[in-house]
Amino acid sequence: MTAWIAEVPTAGTVELQPDPHALDSLGRNHSLETALADLVDNSVDAGAGTVLIRFIRHGARLIGLYVVDDGRGMTPESIDTAMTLGGRRSYNENDLGRFGVGLKAASFSQAASLTVLTRATGHPAVGRRWLHGQEHANFQCDLVAGNFVEAELDRAWPMSTRPSGTVIRWDRVAGFPATDDTHQVTTFLSRAIDHLRGHLGLMFHRLLAAGRIKILVDVEDINEGVGIPTEISPIDPFGYMKPAPGWPRTLTSDVDGRQLQIVCHIWPRKASTEQYRLPGGAENRQGLYFYRRDRLLHAGGWEGIHAPDKKLQLARASIDIDGDVAGLFTMNPEKSRVAAGADFARAVTAARADDGTTISDYLKAAESTWGISTQRATAQRHPVIPPGKGLHPKIVREIVEELPQVNSSPLNLLWARFDNDNFFEIDRDAMTLRLNNRYRAAVLGGRRGGLNDAPLLKSVLFLLIENVFQGVHLGARDKDNIELWQEILTTAARAELAAYTSRA
Ligand SMILES: Nc1ncnc2c1ncn2[C@@H]1O[C@H](COP(=O)(O)OP(=O)(O)O)[C@@H](O)[C@H]1O
Ligand SMILES: [Mg+2]
């Protein structure tokens, strides 16, 4: 056996430029919304008041995306550092930026072309473009033509990029549907905007609520102009009306002289608000919420303190990892996860509130609040027939979660051909509420039909009529109700049809 040598001896060097394909692995964990959140971080760091996310559409097809802000912009000197992978500037204490990769990783996770156009007060506007892929090897960054830079910065944005501002432009976005099918593209867009509302609303809720930033999302059709913008509203995961009595409590722990504070909240009961439900569902959002500089990084999960449990879904605790305690955590480059080390679990176990409350007292209290609140809800609400075919799965889930159900086969709501002009028909044997096909186009107002169409109408009908499907036979009161509903709803349906036909 040869002796172990502590220092590896070397005999000269060879230069190995990184292969441009190294970029391919960047930002693999990004989705469109986490990537855009990273660009919003940069706008926040640049002191922007407004950030606009704009999808660009040409006819049916989505062809690009912009993120525009009115922040301090970049000077011709600083833009090259900004475009450099791992190019780090000096960060101040409140900056969200950190690794010098966010912009590039986020952009290349979604698009093959990243263009940055920017203007800082008192400096000429300047632009750079990175093409990702075959065309440009060896990290050659393009200089964007001056008049184009000006023109892009001065497009009709909802805010002015004068005296300073930045336009980030993505072309060849891989995640956009490669189709000219209007229906598919429209569905994609509404889902993407929904995800953005959820993700950005949650992650930036403190900054949004404090008015430190405003985020707009819109769609521009290059022939038809810009649609109405959606403003992202804050979604506060601690936004209950009234907390469970006695909560929240702050647990504090000392880790080598550093203070870790966990603010333990308990929702009083399950709610149907967006703040309670959150993207991904409330059950998956129990646990810890890590904030860094008021930007939420990580929403839910117990980091090994406890296993997820349906009965703990009222428990949400916030931890601010600024300053001192930052060493207890590591953040992934996508800033979408915070990993806590072993010291963290120890610190949490040792944490105490002023009155001695521990984390396990907290979990017990959350569980018992859950028990009491579900008993109450089930006891108070009248049970319904389980919802069946024809209702949108989201509505089915809602009904099943909110209401106790009788033991019966499910109730279907289906369109059918009638030989009269009644609006509906009750078929108790088939457990089906039929709706007259004659009114369908009018109800849909020209939109495409499907098994789960007309969700609003069908939910209202379910709530109104479900009861008459219960019990062995119809009572006199049920019969009278059915007659009454039939008269009113048929009149309404005829009016709907008349309005629809006269429009066409
Ligand atoms: N919207 C923007 N406005 C002004 N400067 C920006 C903007 N986006 C990026 N930058 C500059 O680019 C640099 C690199 O950004 P990024 O790759 O996200 O890394 P980081 O944010 O970690 O520094 C930032 O530090 C900032 O100087
Ligand atoms: Mg950044």
C-alpha cells in the first residue's frame, strides 16, 4: 500500500472553457411561475414600483413574453456583469438577489432567447441578447442595436421606463403551446395567468400588501392590441378573519447566540377562501413558511419536525430567515425551496414561547382545533346526495369537502333532448337531473359545450334541487317546489334563448 499524500501534486494547467451546454442544466426546477418570480425579484431589487408581465400573441399563437419594470435600470457598464452567468454585484442587506444566476437560469429554463433592454437615469439605453442553443457557441453575447433598444423601452407599457426602467424579453419560449388552435392557446393562457396569480400573489404577498410593488399581467395581440391587465393581489397564508383563540404564539430558540423565531398560527377552521386553500391545496400547505426579506420562499412542509397529517392542516408557522439565522438554512438557486439542516430541527425542539409553549404543544392545539371545527361543520350542515356526472371536478371536490353526504348513488346533471320546452326534468330512478338541450347554446353564449359545461348554472341547480332526490318518495311540498322551479326557470330559459337568438 502506498502512503496517503495530503496534497495532490500538479504538473501545469490546461484551459477548459465551460461548454455552452452547461447552461442546459440551469433552472431545471423552474416552472413558468417560479421563473417569472425570479425576474420579479430583480425588479424588486431595482426598486421598481410596477412590474408588468406581458404575453405576446400573434393570431392564435403565443410568440413571446416581456417582463417590464420602472426600476433603476442598468448602466452600460453594469449590464455586462448582469448578463454574465454568476456575475455578482455587491449586494446590500435587503436585496433578494444573491447568486448572480437568477436572470439567466430563469430565462433559459423557459426561453431560447433572452434580451435585456435597460435604461438608467443619466445613461444611454443599452441592450444585450443571449441566444441559448446551437447558434452561438463560446458565450458570445449580442449587442442590441441602439434604436431598437429605445423603441422597445418606449413601447406603450402601462408605466413609463423613463427616466429609468428595464425590459426583459423572451423569444422562442419552449413552454408555450406550439399550435395555432385558438381554444388550446386560450386554455393555456388562462391557466398560466391563474398559476401566476396564485404563485406571485402568495410569494410576494407581504410586498404587495405593503404597496412596495404592483404586479400586472396582460396579453398583447400584435394585431389587435392589449387586453385588460390582471393585477396580482396578495394571498396571505395567514389571512384568517379571526385566529383560533390564544394564537398566534411566538416560539423563540437560541442557536449559538442566534435567535430563531417561529410565529405559530392556527386557522380557526377550514375556510374556502383563497388564503386558506392556496395553490396546491391547503392540506399540502400546512407547516412552515420561510420568508427572506419579506419575500416568501417556501410555503408549507414540516422540514422533518413532523410528518404531514390531514389533521394538522390548520397549522401554519412563519419564520423570517434574514440576518442572524440565515446560517441555519440553505436556499436552492431557484429560491423555491429552503432546506433546513439538522441544527434547525434541534432549534425548533428547543424553542419556547414566553408561557412555555413548545412546538409539540402547538401541533396538539392545531390538531384539536381541527377536530372541534370539523365536528361542528358536519353537525350543522344538511347532508347532500353525492355529486355525479356533469359537474366540474373542482365543484365536485368543493361539495364533497364542504358537505356531509347521504348514502346514495350520485346525482348527475346532463343535457338531453326534450320533446317539450321545459327547462329541466327530474328522473329519480336514473338519479339524473336533465336539462333541455334546446337552451344549451344560449346558456353557453356561443362557447363550446362539454360534459362539465355551464358550471355556474349546474352548481346552482344542484344546490336548489338536490334535496328532491333524497327520500323514498316525493312529498307534496317537493312536488309543489318542482312545479314552481319549472315555471320560473323555463321562463328564464326562454328569455335567455330569445336574447341569444336576437344577438346572432
Ligand atoms: N429588472 C432589473 N433591473 C435592474 N437590474 C437588473 C434587473 N434584472 C437584473 N438586473 C441586474 O442583473 C444582475 C443579475 O441578476 P440575476 O442573474 O438575477 O442575479 P442576482 O439577482 O442574484 O444578482 C442583478 O444583480 C442586477 O444588477
Ligand atoms: Mg436575481
